[in-house]
Amino acid sequence: MEIRKPEQLLNVTSLIIPGGESTTMAKLAEFHNLFPALREFVQMGKPVWGTCAGLIFLANKAIGQKTGGQELVGGLDCTVHRNYFGSQIQSFEAELTVPELACKEGGPETFRGVFIRAPAILEVGPGVDVLAECPVPSTNVLYSSSAVQIQEENSVPEEKVIVAIKQRNLLGTAFHPELTADTRWHSYFLKMASEAGEATSGSIVPAGGVDLSSYDGKPRIDLPIFQ
């Protein structure tokens, strides 16, 4: 089910905040007074997955925003750069090493990440698990403290940037798993919901067009999508 009003969050147990235009999403959420309800949902320990713009929403801190910034839900102890990889025409795909995902869901230790005007995670707190990093050209790496682009290759501290994290009930991905045929991130999130004790006898709502109706023989749960 789609979540458009605060009271609708009372009827669901898990939430996906999808990609989109994060500034517009924030304005709509503010207009409909969704932020207090979303923050309470997170603080109650209910599973929430943010992809791309959804990741920005869940971050405690975001840089590279438009003039005036935007309101955040928060919960993920991290700093996100809003348009780290550039503009829309600089969207790309990359093979990501995902050992945690492979351990939990099987399959190869790589995942094809689809990045569309994507953010990136510049730094994380001590309670955050890093699930995937993406190689980047050395001159594109940003210092989180200044967000200044590095021009001298020898001065760059690293050549990878974090693109997927987990912290307790929260999952964040800078890429779009729903645009691939690999549903392991979806099943990973379903298991997070089950482990949180929030599973219900409802039916799965396909996320991003991915059919999960026969998911692993496990109890089906509702996955509301905030748009």
C-alpha cells in the first residue's frame, strides 16, 4: 500500500522510502505533516529501507543539498552527499562486492548496482554496518568535512565510497535494486522485518515491480511504499 498520510503508518509494519527527487519528496512530506510520524515509525524500531533519495531521507546529515536544504527523517548515523556521482547523464551501473548479502541470501558475492543521479555515504558512525562500497575515480573522492573535490590523485585518502549500510532496523542503499532481476536485497529486507517480529499474515506488495509473491516460503508481509 502507498503511504500518503501520517495515519496510514499506523496500519503497516515495514516501510520502503524509494528513489525520486529528494527535495520534492521532502516538501510533500512536510506539506502532509509526515515527518513526525515517519520519525516515530523509525524510533519504534520498525524496519525501514531507503533507496537513493530514500537513503538521503534516513541519514542524520546530508550535504550537497539545494539552497535552503531539506528536512530529514534521520535515524541512520551517517553523512550522505546528495549528488555525489554527478548529474542525471552521469548515471551508471557497477559491480559491487556484497559479502554480507551473499552470506545471508546466497548467490554470487557481487551485485549489479544501478546508480541514477545517486548519492553516496561519506562517513558512518560506530553502530553502522557497511554492506557495499563502490570504486570511484580518485579525483571524485570527497572529504566529508569540506565536501571539496580533490584534484591531486596522491592526496586522496581512499578510492572507494560507501553505497549500502544497515543500522539496527534501518537499511540504506544508494543504488536501485528494484531495477535488476536480482531480488536478494528485497529478501534481505523481508528477513529484517521478520527478525524484528513485525511479520503479519498480509500479502506482499511488489516493490519496484519485482514479484515477491513466492518469496522463500516465508510468511508474507506488507511492504508499504512511500511515494
